[in-house]
Amino acid sequence: MAGHPIDGLVDGVRGDVAVRAAGAVPWRRSGAQLEVLLIHRPRYDDWSWPKGKLDDGETLQECARREIREEIGLDARLGIPLPTVHYPVAAGLKSVNYWAMQVVNGAPLRPDGVEVDAVRWCEPADAARLLSNADDAEPLDALLAAERSGALATRPLILLRHAKAKPRSSWTKAEGDRTLAATGVRQAQAVGRLLHAWTPERVVTSPWRRCVDTVLPYVRASTGKVKVRLVEDLTEHRHARRPRKAAAAVERLFDKGRAAVLCTHRPVLPTILEAFSRYLEPGLAERLPSSDPYLTPGEMIVFHVATSGRARVVALEQVKPYDD
């Protein structure tokens, strides 16, 4: 939570983080040229990336998306995670998590006039010279490295475990009708808010009620812009008989070429994770959970899939949107 020191090793840095913030490096292509967006903050008279402090109850991803929308009026999904920047402020150590953010040419930018009074698209070399904080060059360098390897332009495929359900031991009706517990209802709301950081266009889910109820807040908030597909092969019972059918649901996500979220059950997760692992770039497999329960209720893994060339996952992040 913002403003609460966190002891120990945080984001690879030893010490207490007093202030947590998040932002993005917006980028676009102008012809063949890559450009990045800098903002000018009148309060500090500096050039930097758009960012802001975490609100209570927010994840870092939600914070990044919200701050960029508020500061410059840009509403775009998050891309690959970039290095975290640390530097001292009056309160202590500040930590800023960054993501790449692709901007479609013509997307309107509306600086709020208070936090930000000007924006500037520029080539990366010019951006490096303009940045007022030398540490801000680190996420830029990572963005350029991703561009050189064809890993900058991506779409998200998200694996989601359904939110906490009522106990099996106390449920007397059909297993497919088992509902979310009170904690699970709150988790589902948090999942719905977090998914907007990546705005998946497709929802693929087990038709059992606890899965459907987990994705329902996101679907409802999307006001008809999201396609929902119920896949019986993602249920516990069908998976136990034909696990290959569940794995095939992952392969279809890669074939479709759209941003998507797949919601399923704990017993199905090993099969789904193994299917995703076939697409991982070297070094990423060791970051996948490898033991039961793999994901806690309502937790997700975001697989960032390159949009050009062969189907491959170039980055991933594991996110827990709600902790009761």
C-alpha cells in the first residue's frame, strides 16, 4: 500500500520502500521510427514518464493505467513490464514500476494542466537527453531492447483462477452451481477492476457458476464490448476425463490473435500452465508456479504475446488483485 514502508528486499533493492508509484513509457511508430512520450511537470519543471502514487487498495497495474488516464487523458492497455526505478525522496525510498504502453496514432492526448502542462513525442535518443532523472533511462533502455528483439508490440493472454467459492463440504447442490463465498464476491470485483489494465476482448471460461461469477463484473463493466465463450472442457469433471481438450483451449487463444482471459479451476491449472509453457521464451518457464495450488483464488498470470512473427510469450507477470 502506498505510504506504508515495506521491509527487506523489494524489487531487487535492499531497504524500506516508503512510497510506491507506477507509470508507463508510452510509445508509437511514426512511419518506421519509434517514438516515446515525455511529459513536463510544472511543479518540478522536469521531463519524465507519466506516473503517480498508489491509492489505497490499488494494484500497481491499476495505478499505472489510472495515472496515465488522469494526467494525459490516454486510455490504453498496459504492455510488457519494464524495470522498476528507485530513488530517494523526502519520505524515504520511492519505487516506481513501469510498463510499456503502445499508443495508436491519432489517439487524443489531454494534459490535465495541473500535474502535466505539456507532452512531447520524440525519438529515443532525444528522450534520453531530455529526461531530468537519469534513472528514468533504465525503462527506456529496456523498451529499446524489446523493440530490437521484436518483443515490444504484444497482446495479453491472461490465466485466471476463479475467486474463492463456498466450501465443497457445505454444498449440497450440483457442483457446477457452487457459488462464490462472500470473500470471493469481493475478489471478483477486484478482478474486474484489474482486468481493465489489459482490456481483454475475449473471455473464455468454464461454464461452472464460480468461474462465470468471477469474470462477470469485468464483462458487465465492458458494456457489450467483450465476447464470452463458455468451454465445458475447462470444467473439473471434463478435464479429469480429457485433459488434452483443456489444453486445446489455450492453443485456440494463440490462434485467435486477440487479447483474452481464460478462467478455470485449480485442478485444471497444471494442464493449462503446461500448455502455455510451450510458447515461452527461454528463461520464463522458471517463473511459472510449479506446485499446488499454483494460483490462489482470484489470482492471475498475464502472458505477453508478441504480435509479430511466431507465437511466443516474451514476458509474464503474476498478479494477486485482492487479499482479504
